[in-house]
Amino acid sequence: MNSAAPSFWATLSTRKAFAIHLTLSLLVFSSLIFVMLMWWFPGELFILDGGWQGLKIVALIDLVLGPMLTLVLYKPGKKGLVLDMSLIAGFQLAALAYGFYATHAQRTVAVVYADRNFTTLSADSAETAAAELVALERTPKSIKALHDEYPALLLTPEPPPGQFGKYVSQLLSDYPESHERLDLFEKLGAESHREILEKRAKTQESLETTGADVIVAKAIEKGNFDPNDIEIHHFKARYAKGLVLFSISEQRILDYVPIKWHELIAKKEAEMAANGTEPAEGEQADVNDVETTDELANETLDATPLETPDNDQQELAESVEE
């Protein structure tokens, strides 16, 4: 049996060896694509949140590097051919194992509504945040226990009256970001939607200010969604930002609409200048808000600070002073 293997390899031409290697690599690669699309980065998140970026790295190793090494090094009847092929296979398997591991660690485990944004949360970030919370003597909750779907749809509640200063103080200290607060997470449902999301949904007027209303209308028409069942909210993923179409009746995100806000705003401003019109005072202030936000987490023309009672503003001032 051992002599049959060398004999088999010895009778193969270089092209046949390359074709076999490429076919096996394609099978492995296809299985990874299936897993990523079904569980790790479902739907639009495959493009928006890192699935495609991770896949390109694996493809380079699995479909290019491995088969190319076979094409270059394989010579029928070459002394030590089996050893060469074994080393190539070992190298490719090790690289693929690392690629699978790295991609799995970056998978999207939750989409969290926090600070007026739906923000994606990766498995690696969730693990890091959990460790930070434990170090701060906080108890992180299990994402799977809160919502057993992929990805989970969760919410970080807004701070109650009298707690806003403490909330900001934690953000400025060693606490995780708002969308990583596993100790505060709640499952997004009808009650939390009514208390928070419903009040924060984008209005038609605010969408028209930037011209995003046209993009949203096209997305609703393309998906054949009921406009009366749709709320518009901001989203922020690792590789895109924009708006989501949120179903009120189903309490889930129906579609992600990526938007390049600066380009959209520049286009709107050019149209207004061409028509000889000036934005209203409130609209101009909103544009400035977009331009001065470093990470553009709320790239919106009607973004306003969280409403805070006077005592919260006092707490906020004291926390910053500290």
C-alpha cells in the first residue's frame, strides 16, 4: 500500500497534480463560504462586516498559494516528490487552520442598538469586552442566552434619569464601548422598541435633508417591503455605514442600506447651490455635526445630543472634571 502512493504520484503529470490540488482546495473553500454565509456573516453582513475581507485571505492561501506551489515544485519521478507534496499539504493545512480560526474569531455575533446606532459586534470584541467587564467586577451576560439567533439582535438601554453623568464617565474610563456592554444587554423586543427605537427613528424630513430619502425609497421598493411597517435607523459595521430598514411588526432588520454620507451631503449641497437655495439654519447645523464627528458614528443631518435633564447635565460636568 505504501508503494502504491509513490507510484500514483509518479505517474501524474504536473497539470493533473495541479488540477487535483486545485479541486480539493475548491471543495474546502466552498465549505468555508457556506459556513460564513449561513452562520458567521449572514446576508449583507458578509460584505459589510468583514466576511469578504476574511475570505480573500483564505482564498489567497487555499486557491492560489497551495496549488501554485504544486505547479512549481511537482515534477513526475522527482526524488523526494512525496516529501515535497507532504510539506506543501502540511503548510496549506496549517495556513488554512489559522485562516478559519481568524475568520471565526471575527464573525458577527450580534447587532446591538446603542447610542442611536445599530452596531455590529464581533466574537473577538465580545470576548475582549467580557474580560474587561469581569476585571471591573461586572457580570457579562451570555449573548446566546439573550437571543439564540445569528446574529443576535440586542440593545444597550439608554441611561435612566440621574445616571447620564455616570454613563459618560464610564465611557471615558476603562469600560467597553456602548455596543460592547455585555453587562447591560437586553434582547430587542416590542417593549424596548416602543420606549427607545420608536422615538429615535429617522423622519422623512430628516432623510430629505441629505437626499437619503431617495436611496431608502429605492431599497424599500426593491425589497417589496411595506413602507408603513418600516422604521429607518442608522447602522455602523466594520466596513460600511448607512441606514437599516427595521420591521416594526417582525422586530428585525430587513435590509442594510450602505451610504457614503460625505458624498451624499456634497451632492445635496451642490444641488442646492445650483438652485440658488440655502439650507435652513437647523439643517446647516446638522451638516456641521456630520463633518465634526471623528468616527462619523451618527452621520446624520438631524443628530442631536441625548436629551438630559438638568441634574444629568450637572453629573456630566462633574464626571468630566474628575
